[in-house]
Amino acid sequence: MRQFKTIIPMPRSGIVSLRAALVGAVLLPFLTATAMTAWYSVDYLEERTESRMQEDIELVARAIRLPLSHALERGYERTVQRALDSAFSIDRVFGVYVYDRDGHPLARSGTRDAPIGTDRAARIASRGETQGEFRQAGSEEVFSYFVPLPDSGGRIAGLLQVTRHGSDFDSYIQSVRTHTLTVVALSGFSLVLIIFFGHRWTVGRHLSAIEDGLGRIRNGDLNHRLPLRGPRELRMLAAAVNRMASAILLSRKELSEQQQREAELEERLHQSEKMAAVGQLAAGVAHELGSPLSTIDGKAQRLLRKDDLSQPVAAAMHTIRGEAGRMERIIRQLLDFGRSNPLHRRRMPADKPLQTALRQAASEAAERGIRIVFDKPPEVPEIAVDSIRLQQALGNLINNAQQVARTTVRVGLERYTDAVHYVVDDDGPGIPPELHAQIFEPFFTTKRVGEGTGLGLAVAHAAARDHGGRINVEESASGGARLRLILPLTDKEAAQ
């Protein structure tokens, strides 16, 4: 059987894989959205962090505001200084300063570079409002928070300035930014690994199995079936491919059976044409030779009745009659082979035609010194056959066997579930395997000239074929030939 070849072009290697498509269509948009979300989140966190750090300074300033206002109103300079020192001792505070209402510095604690000018301090104090700002103090950026200090009458008596390192803001915000970006990067990397290994575990290995199975089917192994594993969609795909392979296999089987039937019909037509030609030839030969042969045989028979015939002449007359009889038998075989009469079936014991053929072959077997053994089965089935055609076919098989046998021809009848086998064995030289298909051809014979016409097995083969059966050629147990005529038991099987 020829290999099944596909004409579907293979995909180009430049087409992206499913994994790459997932990365491009799912992961990249997700990471982009995550990065944008992280960017806005970091920006929001920076604003909130900066606001929270400013609130810390405001809390410190508000905590010492009232004690400073009270001490400033009564002139308690030591109390003012102690309050400033206590505020400066807080880690978040870079410097603390107190100004009078005119902007002159009264006390400080911390770095000398952070105080503001007198005029600016006076303007801030005169507004009577709290405010915060970033400014440069020497080589550092600081955040300053200003709180007016009112006296008991509610008038502005001074100004409090609390400062903090600007680098505190930057380092904390940078820490938040780094942490956020690290989380985003690790999340993206984790997603890449999840998609890679998840695709391999849930989809990739099953797709590889499907690809391997499709390769086997493409190379002609239509009996291979894809495993139904993996997600539901892949199972459905594998099941569809299996159904397709089954349909192709069924179609090929039906096509092969149809081709076989067509070949058998063609062979039958060829045989029919041969038989028609032989029948026409036989009719002509019988018409042309029948009367002369009868005349020759009759003349020889009358001459043999004379008493004064010499021995040589009598022997010659017997030879003439024998050869004339042989020619008549050849003509009858030609007529039998060319005859296309329809079968006249009737049910009978399967051994009945065989028993008749054995009785007819007994005399010739005795002349040849051949022993014919019939292995009769204990139970004989009934079979619907044309007894004359089957008897003729079996007789030809037995005659052919005893012509080549050395001592014994063994005949058997075997019963099977759906068929009956007529078996004829001989202990002759056997039939070479290369001649098994040729021995049923008309006029083909392996015997010497004068020992056979080459029509006996052809007639038997035609009878078996017309009954819906066949003849198999095998080797017998004694090393000779075994011809097995197989006929179906039912009329339906015979018709097929």
C-alpha cells in the first residue's frame, strides 16, 4: 500500500509561536499597564510621602509653639533655648530658630546656615500664617516650616522656624521609587516565567504530542491516534484529528476494496473472454473433428472384429482407437471449459459430489497403481451447489493429483464456520510457488506432451469461482501439492 502523502504546505519558520504570541499579546500589554500604574502610584506616593514628612515637622513646630510663646512673652530666654534644644534633639529636625516680630534672631539650635534674613522673617511674621518651603542652606537643601508666635493678647510676638534635611525627602522618595520599580520588575519577570513554564506544562507538551502524531499520520501511519490529553480545546482538536484519520482510513479501505472488486471483475471478464473464445474454438473443433473421429473409431472397431488380423495390425487398431478416444476427451474438456451454462443449485450433503468423483477416478487410479484415501469427517454439512459442475471440478483435481502422485492421493472434507473445504493431497514433486498463479490458466500444464491438456485445473477454477469460492495451492504433508477448493456455506456468501 502506498504511503499517504499530504499536499498541505508546511508553515514557514518565521511565524511566531504560541508562547511568543502570548508574550506579545498578553504579557507586554499587561506589563505596560502595570508600569503606567506603577508610575502614577509612585508619583502619588511621592506626593503623599513629602506631605507626610512636612506634617512631621509641623507637629514638632506646633508642639513647642505654646511654650515658646509663653516664654518669649515673659522674657524667659533659658526656657526658650531649652525648648529649642529639645526640638533639635529629634532626629527629623535639622535646626530650630526663634525671631522677634521685627525678624531679629533671638535663639537657635542646630546649623547656622539655615536661618533666613531679618527682612524676610519680619514679612513672614507680619502675615501671621504658617507656611513651609524648600530652600538652599549652604550646600544642602532644607525644608523650613514657619509658625507665628502670638502673645497672650493675640498679637504676633515672634516667629518660629523648624527645618529638616531636604535629603531626607529625596532618600525616602527614592527608596519608595526603587522598591516600587523592583516589585514591578520582579512581577514582570515572574509573569514571564509563569507564562513560559505554564505554557509548556498546560499547552506546549500536549501540542508537541499532537505535532508528533500528525507527523506519523502525514507519513502514512493512519492507524495512529492522538492522545486525548490537556485542556478541553486540545482534546477536541485531537479528537477531530483522530476522526479525520479514521475517515481517511475508511475511505482508503473502501477504495482498496473497490479496486480489488474491479480487479476481480476484470479478471472474470478476461476469463470469460477466454472461455468464450475457447468455446467458439471447441464448437468448431467438435463440429470438424467429431464425425471424422467417430468414423475412424468405428472403422478400427469393425476391423478388430475380423479373425484373420495379424497381431501387428490388431495392435495398431487398438492404438488408433485409444488415440481417437483421447481426442474425444480433449474435445469434451474444451466444450466443458467453454460452456457458460447457469448454475442449478440444490442442497445436498457436501460429500455427495465428492463420492461420485472418487468412484469415477477409481479405475484410472487402479491402472496407475495409485491408492486414493478418503478422510471422511464424522459430520457432513449440507451445501447448495450445482452437483454436476462441482463433481466435474473435484474429478479434475483428483485426476490431476493421481497423474503426478508417486503412490498415494489423500482426499478430505473439512467443515468450518462459514465454508466447506475440499482438500486433495498428493505425494508428487509439488508445485513451485512461482507457478501457483499460472496453473489455473487455460492450456497451462507442467506435464509432458500427451499427458495433459492444461484445461483440468482451469475448469475446476471456473466452477469454484462460479460458486463464489476459490482454490488455494499449498504444500502437502508428504511434500507434494495440496489443492484446497473452498466453497461458502450460505447462498449469500456465494453470491458475493
